[in-house]
Amino acid sequence: MTRSPAAAERLLATGEVELLGRMPWSSNATFLAEVTGPCPPPPDGPATVKAVYKPHRGERPLWDVPDGLYQREVAAYRLAGALGWDLVPPTVFAEGPLGIGSLQLFVEADFEQHYFTLLEDERHHHQLQRICAFDLVANNTDRKSGHCLLDDDGHIWGIDNGLAFHAEFKLRTVIWEFGRQPVPEDLLADLRSFCDRPLPQDLADLLDPFERDAMKTRARALVQDGCFPVDHTGRRYPWPLV
């Protein structure tokens, strides 16, 4: 990612959104878009970027998840920022061609790679453990293998975070290989800092009181245990896996 997160946020939030096409295999309406900012271009990058646009009106109602998944996409980005973890691409609210929704910077990735292939290279394990810890705190119910993207710089991003933050524990993820392993100390230090501070207001505003309390409880439990959990049921997997 060549531009700073702050610069990407500004461009996404203020640029003009043009739809390029619908993204395949998405259960909700998801579009590839081009976002064009002011001219002349800013000094930290081009004035045009690709982004993933998820309009509110394109969401399928779910009986066990509150309305407004696009807000959860933004909340995931803000949670990653609160943890100090650069793992969710810049994501903002935007008024696009189909109304209000989320707009996330498109990751130019090697789409032949995903969690199961990345796991084979031990060099990626720390980044994958960070995503694992993030999903535990966020209560992600849909971490598929294809939601872990490797960019040209070797950085792994976690995308599609809308099904998260429920007050009930509903974790569903493909990342179970680190079960019983210690959480790396640098991640624990970040989690302790997160637990000791009030939630940033821009994150707190997107969650109800029960969701906020449950998120802090999950973070504290992970710190206290110090190890990644094990799925004893064998059922906490999303479908499809990739």
C-alpha cells in the first residue's frame, strides 16, 4: 500500500465514486469502484484508487446479526487502529451511487494466495496470528481463507469483516492451527494497552453497550489466558472455507 492510511481515508471519504462492476461470489451486493479525488493529485499518491463499495441497501437481512453490516466494516478498521495493528485496509463511510455504505481501499494482492497457502510459509505466521487475535477480539463470524490477502510488499490484510462484534460469542474462522500456542508478547502488549484505555469514541459510537463490553471482555480473556484457543466442538468454521 503506497499511501498512508490517513491519506487513503481522506481520498475515500472525499472522492467521487464510480462503479466498475459487481464483485463475484459475494452474498451481499459488493462492487469494485474507482474513487477519484481532487485535482491536482495530492503529494502522497495518485488521485485515483480502486476501492470495494458495500452499500447498505444491498445487504441481505440476517436473523442473528443486526442490520448495517457496512458499519461493522468501518468498526473493524477502527478496532485495528485502536489495537495499533495495520491489518484492515482503510475503510470509511461513503455516499456512493447506491447510497450510504462502506468504502474500503482495494488491495492489489496475489489472489492465488489465501490463509491455507500462506500458512505453509512460517514467515507469515506472526501476521496470521495477529489476524487470529484480532478475530477473537472482534468476534468475527466469517473469517474465510480467502479473506487473508497477501500484497506485493508481503503484508497480509484481513478483509470482509462485516459479520463481527456480536455480543454473543459466535466466532467462526479457519484459523485454528495456533490453538494452545502462546500469543506473541508484542501482541499481548498491544492487547493490554487496548484493555487499559477507553474505547476511541469513533469506535464506541458504532457498537451498542453490550457489544462494547463483550469486546473488552474477549480481549481481557485472551490476555489472561495468554494462548490461542482450541475449537473443541469442531464446528466453529465458516462456509465455504475459502
